[in-house]
Amino acid sequence: MTTLKFVPYSSAFDTGFWHELTRRKLDIYRLDSSDQAIFGYYSNDANDNMPVLFNVDHQCFDEKNQNSYQQQQYSVNGTLKLVNTIEEFKAFDIDSALKAESTLLWNDFIHGRALVDPQKLNRFYLLIFADLKKYIYHYWFAFPTFLVPTSFNLLNQVQSIGERFSADEITTISNLLNSNQSHACCLHRQQSVISLKQAVQQLNDQPQSTAEYLFIINDPSTDPVHPGWPVRNLLTLLYYHLQSVEELNVICWRERFRDGQRYVKHSLYLQLKPESIHNLNDAIPPTTGWEKNERQRLGSRQVNLSTSMNPIHLAETAVGLNLKLMKWRLAPEIDLECLEQTRCLLLGAGTLGCNVARCLMGWGVKHITFVDNSRISYSNPVRQTLFTFQDSCDNKPKAQAAADALKIIYPGIKSMGYDLTIPMPGHAVGDSTMEKVKDDVKLLQDLIRQHDVIFLLTDSRESRWLPTVIASAEQKIVMCCAVGFDSYVIIRHGVPTTESNASSTRYKNILSGDKLGCYFCNDVVAPGDSSVDRTLDQQCTVTRPGISMMASALSVELLVSILQHPLRGQCPALIRADLEESVPEAVSCLGIVPHTIRGFLGRYSTVLPTGEAFSQCVACSPIVRQAFQENGFSFLMKVFNELNYLEDLTGLRAMQLATDISEIIELSDDEEIQ
Amino acid sequence: MMTLTLEEFNQCISDLYEQSQQIHDRWQLLKTSKGSYLVYSFVDQDHLKHEFHIVYSESYAVPVLYFNISHLDGSLLSLDDVWQLFTHKKTSKMYETITQQEHSILHRPFFVLHPCHTENVLKQVADQPIKKKFLFWLSIYGQSVGLPLSVHYAID
């Protein structure tokens, strides 16, 4: 005689189950780890080659939801144990828990409750530990069943009902079971449906009539020879209650619906020789039922849900997706990854710095460093968009406060702040402060080296000199932004190339990236000369508030366009942007890449001049760069301390002396100083 | 009208649910204080669970199809994984409109076919009765993300 073997369950979770569990843990259970009643379900309508699923979903916590299940879904009551620590989980006494759950099941069996209500044929136990910092859930299911009888003896091989019954018989059975919603029942003489209790009673009265009884149990398995767990429990129940029955007929009922048609022929027909276990004296027999893990060993499982539950992950995904959608729908050639990887150094964390940072974040830039030496004052928060009133009460250092503010807006940002004074030409350095200034220069140099783009957003002309020199030596992209009362200028500094002056440009209308000028190129005096009143070097607190936002936004948009161009900082600029002639080399997927943008709010107008690098520029000329690279700090000390040093070095002094004031004529933007 | 009112939507999903019960299909109707919605789920041959939700969008006044694909332990597939599954459909417009959003009732992430094109789609059946419009919408959107829809629903 062959024995019947069963397929164990595979646990299956609905994503919503984990969300609901988390919510309950946080709002309801909190530290209470006592047993909770829950329920799960299985179905008898799976497709072939599917594991035997035992499901729990977000409705399982509330008993009221049990009845909202649909056809072909059969509920199972269970116990949830949600422990508070991983140690409790690992040290958990699984034997006792299984015994306790099995006792409930056993009592329902021996006292006949399972005969009255076959829903009680099954139970389960679910042990969980939820790590709500990492959103990792450790779990272990147990489906109690009994180890007696030791084997289920079959009188014949397992067959499908299609092999055993005629088509008519199957139709009859099908029709009888049509409106049956119970987990198990019995067919008498293939004419009527009776309860398990009735069947058992009648069979005990007349055991010889056993051929007239067909027990029906909904079976979640789709295996052609092995039924699922509910069948095992049904047989255990029947073997306990039936006396002297020689043969038992069981159908493991499986249904499938396709396009409204019902298919049942794959249901199994079992003919068994029962083995009475009635004399057990009601002591609970040994049990088994803990689910094996993925490696088929007796152990727990875990699932990591941080990507769909950790809010920080969710924010990252959403922000990334937003940018990708823009790319997919509107600008397919845009390179978003390069933006994400571009490290930006913002010198100045005031009105311009705050707005530039905001716009960079909108583009998905992840590395933003602020440098500023001042603290937040009461007038700042209304214009400096990263600061609050409380920040000004606390008088916080701006650079750090700005970096912190970015993290509150988007936790995935890598932001840093440095409290640093940028040494300036014309601002003397005495012996006592020399070491400090040397350290400051070193720090500034390191910061420039560690970043890809430098934004010059400080509130004075002279503070932009040293970063220009260093960035030029380091061949970094520099975005210089300066504002006046109702005007602004944005200049992308030329980026020197190590290659020799390459081929002459084929087009007359463009200027290559290494030939573009810097902020200081148009000057005939060195910075630090404070006797000349210029619009664009005033302390910025006297500008129209909109100017800062416009200028900051334009600097970032210009930067993004630069980064999209294959030559990046070396990308050329059109000399006359208004000319119709289209020059493909000077265009990125976002449009032209001007050298300078000057805006005038009084007239709502913008012009796009292009300035060539001045060979005697006090900041970006080869003379200055070489002096800096060769003599480093001693060169700088001369610049800081000696009033005319830069002008002498570059030959500007000589030029000034040679120029007769009365001969100065009006220079327009596109004329060059030879 | 190219849109549906909330009442029309609720009527449509109710009808679909009734029909589903009759043909023993798997649609579930869930009623919550935040609104009612339909759910359909199945497990495929690779043991991935596909879940589809039909929810009403107040702002667009059209139905929206949310979906998720998860492993049996409840963990979700990422957007990249979902794209892999649908690569054969790249040529269709659907590719541009799959995005991830918070389900308006359950407040957890779902993929969604963005409703911005729904009005356009419904234009083709603008003069049909509401139920037919709804089924038309469902068959177009559902088909592009693998929702099986029996032909029985089209039969009155």
C-alpha cells in the first residue's frame, strides 16, 4: 500500500500586509507583544506549477474582514506574535508556541467543533520582528499539523476525478457544490450535500455504507499526486471521529475559472484505509509545522522593504523619477547623471547662494558646498531663502546653516558648510595673521580642487579675485554672478586648456571656451581700489529682491547647458548671438551657451555679449597664472599687501600711464582692448 | 463627455464587480471611507504577483489604473525591473506615461499610467454609454500592463 504525502504551504504576503503591520505596531500595539488574533487564507483555484500559497494581506488584522473574501478563498484563523527585539525573535521558544497553537486546533478537532464548522480545520502561527529603522521584517510561519497517524494509507493510487468519474458524474458533483462556500463537506450518494458532522454520525451508525459518502475538501495544491495541508488535517479529524470504517473516499476539490467556464477535472480522488486514532485519550499528539526557509532548512525568513517603505528612499526615487520624466517626455538627450555627479562649490551663502542652491537641487545636483564667513542677521531670512527667523535669532553661521537647510529639504543631499574668509587683494595681511591667511588659502585651494564648478556669489569684487586665479589654474568651471540695484551679470569664465592654441575656428562667429574672458577682463584697474564706484561690486543688500532670484536661476540654467555640451567648460560662445547663423558647435541640447548674460530690470531686457580674455587681465591672464603657480603664497602676499603689484605685473600700470585721459573714447561691448 | 463623475465611476466598478462574481473572476471591490476601488491580482509563472487597482482621480475626473508587481514575500519590483518586464511594449505610448505615485487611498507607492492622456483616449468613445466607455478605457490601459480582461465583460 502506498501512503499519501502532502505538499506544505508556501507563505505569501501582500505588500499591504507589511504597511498595515507597521502602522499597527506604531499606532496600536507599540510595545505590546502579546498574541494577536489574525487570519489568512488559501485558494483552490491556482494554476499548474504554482507553489501552494498561504496568503496574508492588509485586511487580515481585522476579524470583520473575514467575510469580505471571495469565492475560492478560504480563511484560516491564526495567531500573530510581534516581538520587540531581534533577540526575542532569535531566542523564541518555537516548540511551545507550536504546541499552544496546535492545542487550539486539537481541541477543535476532538470536541467536534471542526466537524460543525470546517473552517476550524486549519490554524497558523506567525512570528514577526519588524526592524523599523531599516524596514527589514523577520518572519516565521507555522502551520500546525499532527504526527498521527504516522501514515495515510491509500487503497489505490491517487487519481484525478477525470480518471475516476464520468463526465456526467463530474457535472453532477460540480452542480451540487456550486453554491457551497464551506471549507469541507460531504456528498451523500452524489445527490445531496451534508455537513461533516452529519456524515460522521451517519457513517458511525452504518460504517458499511461508506461507499456512498464522498468527502469534499477544498485543496490549495495543484500537484497531480499530492494534496495540500487542509486535506491532511481533514483526514486527521476524520480518523479521530470515525469508528470501524474500512474505506474512505475523498475528493480534493480544485477549481479553475477561465472566461466564466469552470474546470474541475484536475481535482484529486483519494481512496484511503482509515486508521482510527480515537484511543489517544485526548492528549495532544506530537505536532509539526514550522515553515522551512528558502534553503529548505528550519529557520526564519526575512524581507527588506526599505525601497518601498523608507520615506528617505521614497523621496529619492520620486525626485529621480521626476527628472527622468522630464527627460523622457521633453528632452531625451539630456544627461541627468552628469548633473547628479557634478560637485558645486558656492562661495557666498547669501541671497545668491541660497537661490543658486535651490535651483541646483531642482536639477538633481547632489553635492553642494557653501563657503561664507558671516552669520545670519535679522534682515536676511526674507531674501535668503534657506534661512528662517529662528536662524537669525540664533545668529547662526551662514555656510553651515545653509548646508543644514538643504538636508531638511532633501535628505539625500550631500551638503557641507565652511566658515571661511576669502583673502583679498588690497586687504593687507600682517605678520600676526599670516599663518591664518595661509591656512585659509590652502583650504580654499583644496575646496576648489575637490569640486567641479565654482560659483562666485560673494558681495564684493575683490573677494572674487583669488578664487578666479585658483580656479583658472585648476581648470575648473567658474560661474560668476554679480548683481546691482536693478541689473545683474552672469559670466562663465574661460577655462584654459593645456593644449596649445588649437586650429583656428572655422566660423568667425564663435569664440572657443579657452579664449573667453573672466569677471576682471574688462577692467583697467586691479580690484581693491575702492575709490571707483561701480554698479556691480556694491554690498548686495541694496538690490531689487527679484534680481537675485533671476540671476541665480540664470546662472544655474547656464551651468546646466554648459554641462550638456560635450566640451563642457571649454564649449565655445557665439560672438553675436543675434545673428541667424546657426553654429552647431556652440549649442547644447538646451540651446545656446552664452559667455555673458546681462539683464536690466528697468527695461526687462537681456543682452548676451561675449568677451575675449584680456591678455593683461589681473586675474586670468597667463602672466598672473604663472606667477601664482610658480610662487604660490609669496605671490599672493604681495598681491594682498602691495597696492599696485598686480597692475605692475600685468603691465596695466604702464598702460594707464601711457593713456591720456582726454583720449578715452566710449567702448562698446564687442570691441576688444588690444 | 470625456470624463466620469464619481457616481458614474462607482456605478461602473460596482457593475464590473457583479459581473466578475458571476463569471467567478477575481475582481475585488473595496469600500473605504476615502473611496471605493477595484482590485485584481494574480500570480504569474515566475511567481511574481501582479496587482491592479482601479481608482478614481478627482483632479482629472477619470479612472486611473494603478499597478504593482511584487515577490511573494511582499517586496516590490523597482521601476527598472518593471521596465524590463515590459520591454516588448516599448513602442507604445504607454512607455512615456508610466510613473510612480502614492495610491490616493492606500498611501503607498504604486506604478500608475498617468491619467493625462485618458481624456484623449476616451474621445474615441465619447458618445457611448458610460459603461462602454469604462470598459474601453480598461481594455486599453489594462492591456498595456498585462491585466487580463475576459471578453465576457463586453457582453451585456
